[in-house]
Amino acid sequence: MAGSSPGREDTDRIQEQANGEEKQQLNQPNDVGRDSSRRREGETEPKTGDAAPPMRQQPKFAFVTGFLARLGLDAPTIIAMLKGALAPVIGLAIYQSDAVAREFSTFGYLVGIIAVLSLSMLPRGKFVQTLVFNLLFLGVGAAVSLLILWSALQARLHTQTTPDDPQSRPAYNSSQSAVSALWLFANIWIVNTVRAKYPSLNVPVIVYSILTNISCTFSPQITNNAAFESIVRRLLTAMLLGFAIAAATCLLIFPVSSRVVWTAQLRAAIQLSRGAVKQEKAYLQSLEREDMFAVPADICAATHLNNDDSSVDDKTKDKGKNKAQPEPRSTAEAKAVKETMFNLRLLTSKIYIDLPFAKRDIAWAKLTAKDLTTLQELFRGVVIPIHGIGTVIDIFQRLAEKRGWITTSETPLEVLAEKNEDKRVWNEVMKQLHEPFEKLSDAIDEGLQHAGMLLEIIPRPKAAEKSENNANGSATLADVEAKGDLVEPGDPGFAAALLKRVQSFHDVRGTILRAWATEKGLLADNAPLDEVNNFSFSQTDESQCRDREQLYVLLYLETLMEAAGESVLRIVQFADSKVADGTMARKRLIVPKPKVLRKWIKSVFSDEDKGQENNADLFDTGMAIIYMGDSFALKRDPEHLPPANFRERVGNALRAVSKFFSSAESAFGFRCACATLTIGIIAFLEQTHVFFQEQRLVWAMIIIAIGMTETSGQSIFGFFCRILGTFVAVILTLITWYIVDEKVPGIFVFLYLFQALSIYFLLKFPQLIPGIILCMITQVLIVGYELQVIKIGIELSESTGQPYYPIYELAPYRLAIVAAGCLVAFVWTIFPSPLTDRTWLRRDLAATLYLLANYFSVINETLKSKLKGTGGDRNVKGTPAHHLAKHRIRLFGKLMMLLPSLKQHADFQRWEPTIGGKFPRELYEDIIQRASRINSYLTLLSYTIGGGGKGTAGMTITDSLDTACAASKMNLASGTRIFDEANSCGWRDALAVLLANISPTQHSIICTLTLLSNALQSGHSIPPHLKVPRPYELTRQLEALGATMTDGDDNNGNGGGSGSSDASTDATLDEVPSGKIRQGHSLLDTRNMTQAGYAEFAVLQVCSLLVCDDLDGIVESVSKLVGVVDFSYRVDPSSAGTSTVGSARVSLLGAESEGQGGKGKVD
């Protein structure tokens, strides 16, 4: 998962899935691009004789290869398994040395345990970060342990009446035990409070807890200074040796840098993107014959929380039951696109999380840290439009729902006829789109391949073995001749060729629009698009509304396709520039700058960056803790004003102490301390302290330190996982010990194999990490103790008061102790009141909605600054545009981390017992799905108005319009004015006025999201009659502006010809005298649909429609969860004047009115 090495293995698994899906798409009969791709690669038509030899060689290892692929045993996984199992085995094997055995005595097993906790298979950057904090906490823990043992010994010396006998067990001293218990409780409380506050310190806190637990429980046996110094020194040395072995294993044996992991993730993401484009092409081609409105709603889910095929919406379920028509073949393509998009989103979030580790890494590489940042932003610019193309599935499904086109056997004939007519038009449009998108998708695929090869992310293909087909070389000559002037990925002139292919798609867009206009009767057959009828869509005519929706969706699709091609062109140009400036010519030592290191140290203890992006924790299962900002969940004190003088500031500091002890983090630390003392109290009582030492109950305290979690769902799941993991460890330990007849070399061999097997499950099933780690530790603990007895003898092993047990008795004892520790941890997680995963899920959902409101607000401010010209250049640091772009990317990254975290909480809440009413899982999943989709649409809006990020041009309305306006002014000075350029100035001016007019609408979206976030966070009901913005507000406002364009000398109403007539500037009604607005037409007339602003405006309109639609659904779902405030006063007419509350149609708020369009209870 994110923040740990398993994330890399998930990446490899996703990459294999993407490659499989890519091959599946390439093998489909309708993939007409296969033969053209072969011809571009210089191949001739496939021949049976040429293809036969490799087909005969393939079955030799097909079974073995397929079996290994099914298990996920690729080369990186096998290396990680063998490498990760090496450190604990070395830690136990080194104890066989006489010098080591004399040094550590009975603490030798700690070397192997610390080696396991270090997890040496982590990438170098994450391992070093964890190691630094482990050493820091270990040093502090050793100092604190000395203080604890010394203070406890002083209590003993000041209270004992008779001196201790060195030849017998030390006498019990209550003062010494009480001091040790108090120190232990305080230490566990404080350190676990820090653990809850900063999740990246999880493992260091566990190391600290192990040291303090052992020291404090040994304290009652300490009678002099030399004894406690010896114990602390041996504990410290053993742990340091464990860290040293793990560090040597990580850094010297098959070292893996964080940069390599990040590059592997980016490689997988590129392959997924290439596969996604192929799948989208297959889906769009299937729409040439299939019913695009028949896609089931359940595949439109954005988070795939459901394991079954049912939708989370009850209405959709009912519709699905009554569905009589067979499932169309396009459904399979739609499901494939959705699944790939979901995996691509997860992988994009991992790339974002691991980028800081890659930038901090010291590497012998070619690309600098700045290049990695630019590359990530460029790739983000590619993913966004590709993902946007896939949203057409949601669009068609929503259109079908809103128009009642989810047909059954009882659907009226007129509805069927209406639907079939729309289907026929779309089938024809998709046929026209077939060849252009075929060529563009091939260009995108080859462009990504070209960039990946030049930047050495994707390996270059091996030299084609074409000479093997013909021994005399004639086949090679034929291939060279067949290639001709075609440019392939990796060739020097590929960027210029790609530019031509992208430009050709731009040129052919008019053909597709002409086909649509012809179908709608707006254009005569074979007539040029300039002769389209001047037609404005009516807001009241239903058929014209449908035609407008068709045009917007078509422009939306075309614009995103072109944007995807342009984004790939930018990443290709970046790759070529790195080759041209010599960056890719040789490797160099990449050392992070001091600024990067300072930011890293600061970020670890900063609220802003305490999430997964700085978490190198092996116990991380993907649950993000995201800093929302000071405005979220921070309530101002209504009883105190801000401090104005020194005395008031001191008072605030005193109140901060109370605030600390009442915080959720302190409550978790207190629970951990109580759980630890539940077992630890046995070591400090006179009647039981001997029993504690003999039965090794300190291990139960260590299990509590490892197993305590903040939520009950994780605790229940972890309880069963840890019990199962320990049971498996007992079985594996007995096999390890007896299968080789207790021979030490054979024991190490089998221990190594079983440790490697455990690491395989750790890599492939990250949700089982707690149980697997405990399984590995238990194996090391049991085997290490028995090897210790063999090495130093039974007498010395029992010198600490722990009797010797043979392995067949020790293993079950360990299982019982682990079970007791897990049970205590579970009890204190849910007692006295549990913090459930359902509560955490609700809070995370509230945080998601808050971030969406913040995201939309930043997008709104970006558009304002660009249209007003106050933003400046976003590539120049310090400008408002630069800060806004940086803030947008940060919010995007937080949302990408938080949304997968919701899935983890939704999965864990299944383990929580339901007491009382059922948990409304369907409503929560519906909110998660809609919030995820809103995030996608807002990201597309951000990309449309703000570009792909720092260093990229992006597909922006204002950028394209500014360029056109500048060209228009230059042409005006020379006496020539082009219609398109003048209209671009009109679009820009109209959008500037439009933005001011729709500000209340945009504020309404932000206010609604913030209100819903607060309702979920606090559980308070939402107000009645909550209005949601209407979807076509942008269109209505733009038409209301009266933005027109007058024709100068051309009075025939056909002034749209390019270059055939002059046109005056566009203006609003307020800016142009009424006498000059003659024979003009609106910017939204059909003859303007080829203009630059029209297409981008269509993207804004479609995204706004989708956002408003999902926002309406979220309001409905949240109102069902938290309720709606009802202030109504009603009179029951059947009660003969008796006044009641909540029973009649008359209300103090007024009767129902047609214009009342809001959510909540309407009286």
C-alpha cells in the first residue's frame, strides 16, 4: 500500500493486468488499428509460415509461466522475498558466535525481532527515513530506561530494611515496583499520543515501547547500578545490531532506490494509460452499432466498493430487476474502461505519494528531482483528458435516466421512438469519429511509448529478429523498403510527425460536426460547415434541448480527445528536450539539495504533511490522515477573544494543557497505557511478579504495543489476523525444528524459506500486514530462544528467572500469550466507548466534501484571475497564478489519497458488530461514488481553465482565447481581420461578464458542499429547502448577456465565412449601443460551434452539469443520513380547526409553490 514496499508490488500487479487488457484489446476482431500498427512498425502482412515457429515454442513453458504469473511471482517479488528474509536469519545466525552469545546473553532474540520490524526490503529512501527515527527513538528510549531504572532503584534503596542476598532472588520491594509502574504508564501514554498525532512514527514508537516494556518489567529485580546499566546496554546493543544488519541488507544486497520504485509505478501508469486509450477506442467503436443508453448504472461507480453487481442506489436496483432488454456488448467495453480508470486513479495517487521519497533519494541517475516533478505534472496532464473521455459512459447513462430511456417491456412506443432516434444519430456520429480517433489513439499510444523510451522509463524493444525469417537477409531489406519515410517511436523526428497527426485530428473535427449538423437538418448534404443555418437553441423546446445536449457532449468528447493528443505531444517534446540538452547522455550523482532535506524534516512534524506522502510505515494499509487546513473542524472559542497581552497569552498556554489531555490523540495514548498496565500490573505485584517473569508475559505487552489501533473495525480484523498469524507461526516453527531433526544448519534453511513465504503474503495481501508481521516475529522468537538454549545452555538461560521449555511447550505458550495480548488490546479499543470505522468513514467523507469545496473555490479564483488578467504567469514563482496552480495540485493530491482511504474504512466497518439498526452502507457508498466523480469533473474543470500544472500549457479557454485575441489585434493593425480571431475576443469578453453573473451560482456550490461537510462532521440536520444550482445556469446566463456579433458589410446573415467578410468586435448589451446590434447572432448559435471558445465552453457546461447532478444526489443521501430541520406548523383540515405540528398542508413557511426547487421538506 501507499507508503510501503507493497505499493510497488501492487503496481507490478496492476501493470500485468494492464498488459493483459492491452493484449485482449489488440486481439479483438473490431480492433482495426492492429494491422495499421503493424504496417507502421515496418512489418508486412502476417504470414502463416512466419508466425508458426514462435507459436510452436510457446507451449514449452506456458504452464510454468502462467502459474507464476497467476501467483504474481515476478523477478522483483522474488528478490524482495529473498532479501527480506535474509536479515532476521542473519540476526539469529550471528548468535552462534561465542563472542556474540557472551555479549547478549539472554537478549539475543531481540536482534532477529528488530531485523523483522526494520523490514529491510523497503526502498532505500523509506528505509533510511524509518531507520533515522528508529535510532532517534531508540536512543531516547535507552536514556529514559536508565532514568526509570535508576529512580526505581533509589526508591528501593530508600525503603528496604535489610540488604539483599546476592546468592538468592532479590526480595520484592513495593516502592520500586510502584515507581516502575508509574514510569511505564506515563511513557506509554505520551509515546502513543505522539504515535496517533504523527502516523509516520508508528514503527519507532513500537521500538521505543519494546525497550521500555522490557526495562520496566525487569526493574523489580534490579538491586544495584551495575545491573541496570548492563541490562540497558545489552538491550541497546542488540537492537542496534538488528538495525545494522537490516541496513546492510537493504543498502548492499540488491539495493532498490525509491526512484526506481517511482519509475516502476510511472511505467505501469503509462502502460495503463495506453491500455485505457485502446479500451476507450473499443467502447466508442461499439457505439457505432450498440445502444449507448443501455449501460447499467452499476458500472458507473467510481470507487468499486461493491463486490457484487448491484448498484448502491435502491432505485437503480429496482430498475435493474425490471430490465427486460438483453445486456449490450458495449457493456463489456464500458466495464473494462471503468476498471482501468479506477486502477489508474489508484496508481496516480501512489505516484504522488512516492514522489517526495524519489526526490530525496541519493541516486546515480540521469533525471534530476526537478525533472521528476515536471514529468509527473506532464503525465497528470495526459491522464486527466484520457479519464475525461471515459466519463462519456456516465453521461449516456445519466441522459437515459433523466429522459426515462431505461426501457422495459411496458415502455411507451413514443419513448422508444425518441430513444431510437437519438441512438441513430449517435451511431452515425460515432461512425464519423471512428477513423479520426483510430489514428489519434495510435498516435497517443506511440507518443507515450516514445517518451517512455527516451526517458528510459519503458525499455526499448529488442532488435527485431527479422533476419531469422530469411537467412539471406531479403526479409530485412523488404522491411526497410516497406518502412519508407514513416517515423516510429524513438526516431529523432517523431515529435514533428506526432504534431502533424494531432493537427490532422483538429482539422477533421469539422467533418464530424458537419455530419451531426446534417443529421439535424441544419446543413444540406455535402455543404461546407460555413453554410450551417444560423440557429439558436430554445430553452423551452424539449427536442431542441436534446439537440443542444448532443452538441455539447460531442464537442466535449472531441475537445478531450484533442487535449489528450496535445498533452502527449508536450511530454514527447519534454523527452526530446532532455535528449537534446544531454541529460539522457550519461548518469550523474543526484544529491538532494539542502532545501529538500529541510522540507522533509519539517514535514514529518508538520500538520500540513503528516499524511501518507511522508509515511514510510510497514503497518500502513492505505488509510490517509490528511490535513484539511485551519478552517476544517477548528471551532472558535465563543467564550474567549484572542489574547491581547502577555497575561492572556500565558492563560492560553495553560488552557492548551487541558486541550492536550482532552484531545483524541491523548485518549488513544491513555487507552494504550491502560491496556499495557492490564498485563504489566502482574509484574509489579508481590504475589504475581515471579509468575510474570517465568511465563514471559512481557511478550503480551509487546503485542499490545504492536496491536493497538484507533478504530474498532481494525481492532476486530487485526485480532483475528494476529491470532491466525501466530497459529500459523507455531505450525511453521514446529516444522522448521523437527523436519531437520533439530540440526542447526537445517533449521536456518527452513526458517529462511518460511520467512520468505511470509513476505510473499505480506507483499500480495497488504491488508494482512499486522498478522503477517506477527507471524514472522513469532517464528524468530521461538526459534531464537531454542537456539539460544542450545548455544549457552539451560542453566544460563534460566538465570533471568525464566524456566526452560522445550519447543513443543514453548510454541503453544507463545500462542496463548499472543492471544491474551490481542484480547486485551481489543477490549481497550472498544472500552469504554469505541471509535468505530463507521465514525471514521463519516469524518473522512466530511473531509472529502470540504476538500471538494476548497478545490472548486480555487478553480473559481483561477478562472477569475485569468479572465481579469491579474494572475500573471503560472510558471513564474511568486505570482498569484503560480500559487493557485500549486494549491490546486496539492488539493488534487490530498483528494487522490483520501478517496482510496474511504474504501479501506468501508471494508473494515464490515467487521464491526451492528448493535441496533443497520448501518446505512448503501447511502455512504453512494456519497463516496458521487464525491469521487465530482473530484474527477472538478479535476477536468481545473485542467480546462488552468492547464495541466506548472510548466505545461494545458487545454485552457483563456490561453487559447488570449492567443487568438493577440493575433486578432496584430491582424487589425495590418488591416486584415479574421472572423475566428475576432470571435475569440468576443468569447473572452463574454466569459469575463459571465463569470460575474454566475458568481452566486458558484458560491452556491461551494456553500452547499461546505454545509454538507459540516452536517456529516457534526451529525446535525441540514436546513430545509436547500437549493442546488441548476445544471444549465452557464448557458442561460450566457444567452442572457446578449453577447452578439455584428456583420459589417455582409447583411446576408452568412458572415461566418472565414476571410470572406469583416466582422466587428463582440460586446455585451451594456457595451454596444442598441443601434449597432443589428442582424447579429448569439455566441451560442450553431454557426459558432467550430470556434475555440464554443468547444471549451461546452466542456465547462458538461462538467458543470455532471457536478450539479452528483451534488443533488449527495444532498439527497446526506439528508437521509442526518435528517432535515423542520420548522413547519401545520393544520390538519380533518381535525375541525385543531392545530397540530407536522400533519397538514398549511405551513408557517408558506404553501407549496411551483418555483420551490430545493431539497428538504416542502410543506
